[in-house]
Amino acid sequence: MVTESPNRSRDVKYHAHRLERPDPSVYTFALDKPEFTVAFALNQVGKGVYSVFFDFVVDAPIVEIMTVATDLPRWKDWLPCVNSFTDITEVHPSTKEDENHHIGQIGFKIPLHIIPKKYRGREMTISTDYFHHEGDNEILYMTVADPADPTAVPYPKKFTEANRVRFLDGLSKLTPMPPKKSGGPGRTRITLYTDVDPKLPSNIPGLFVKWLFKMMVPLGIRTFKKQAKVARKTGPTPAATRVCNTFNGVYPPDVIYGVASMGHEETDESTEDSEGEDPELMELKTIEE
């Protein structure tokens, strides 16, 4: 039986210890590289619940990160295995008085035969609410959890509660970082934790789960980076501009907006994506296709 987390989505002090590097005696580290860490633990907060921790750096200024994050229809272009998406921000009651609060409903299919067929179709609803904590404008926080009232979101056709992935708790922090070199784009560090109940069978081998985290997370980050490059060309969303303007006076413009990178020569995407790519990641891409 999973215990619902209290409604503490904006309580940074409550979440703070979960945004630190987790204990390796408790968590399994699927990836542990400089500027890219993925770790998870099972059954820490409830039976069948995965506690997940990510910490990585994206070579894109925060305005581009926020453009991808706040352009909800774009989520289907970078989240792996998505086959349906609905922006329910305007109709969910919890978003009516908060212009920085967005909710997306995502349907996806796990394309792996090791998982029984009845568990492959999944749906999740993610509530993202952006805020600063107690006037500290150096860090932007974003909730990563179910909406306050997930029952207000109808199930897709042929889906039930058994298909709904639950995000019981979670928070991320986004920290602007200077470019690697002068004239390059600003960077953004993203640290995230979430407690997620995927409602999968308990007999899935641990080594397979580790492999899945090792493959799926880099694939999602890789496609997210591609969307950030698209955002560099199309310009920021109004929501991204509104949120990132709160960093004015705290960081230089090139760190926030990538002003110094205008006209910066882009790396060829095909070269960048193939350089040093794990054979297992190529295998997952083949499976997904």
C-alpha cells in the first residue's frame, strides 16, 4: 500500500535532503559520471515505489531549458516512447491562480518484451510549478509530482487506475551556469528527485531495471538537448521569458539568455550524437523504432 505524500510541493526545506547525492549503500547508481548521475532505490517510501535521483548539466542557457519545459506540446518530442499527449493546464482546477503552473497528461508504451503486455501501456500526469524559494533568485525550483487532485484527470480510453503511473512526490532545482568557454552558450545544472510508482510487476530483475535507467534517461536527455537547440532558433516562450526575467541582476545575460552565443557556430548534431555513444543506447533506439 503506497502512502500518499503530504501536500508540500513548495516546501524546499522538506525536499532539500532528497536533492543531495544519495547514499550509495541504499541507491543503485545506473550512471555516475562527471556532470551526469542517475540513481534509484526501490521500496524506500512504499512498496513498488522507485525513488529516483538525477543530476546533470545541459549545454544550454536556462531560457532554452524553460522554453522546452513550458512548451507542453513539445514534451512528446523529447520524452521517450510517448504516443499521446494532452495539455490539461487550462482545465485542471489547481492551475487557475498560478500562471507558472502547468499540467500535462502523457500516454506511452514500453517497447520491451521482457515486460508483460498488460504492463506496457502507461499513462502519467505531471504537474510542474516553477518558483523561487524565500526570495533566493539564484535557483529556480520546479515540482515534479502528480497534480493536487489527480482524480480530476480522466483516464484515456481503455485505461484505468492500474495503468496510471503515480508521481507521489518530487522536486527539481535548475541552476544557471557560465559557458564552458567565452562566447559559448550558458549552461544549466538540473538536479531532480521523484518518488514514482510505475505499477510494474515485482519480479522484474534488478539488473534489467538498472539497464533501463541507464538507457532511457540518457535517451530522454539527448532528445531534450535537441529541443533546446530548436528553442535557440525559434525563441523563448512567453512563460520562459517571464520565469527567466527573475534572474536579471543575479546572473549575466549570456548565462540566462545565451546572448553571447548568438551566431555561435553549432556543432553538427549527427556528429555530436554519435560521438562516444554506448552500443546499448543504439540498441534501445532500435527497439523503440
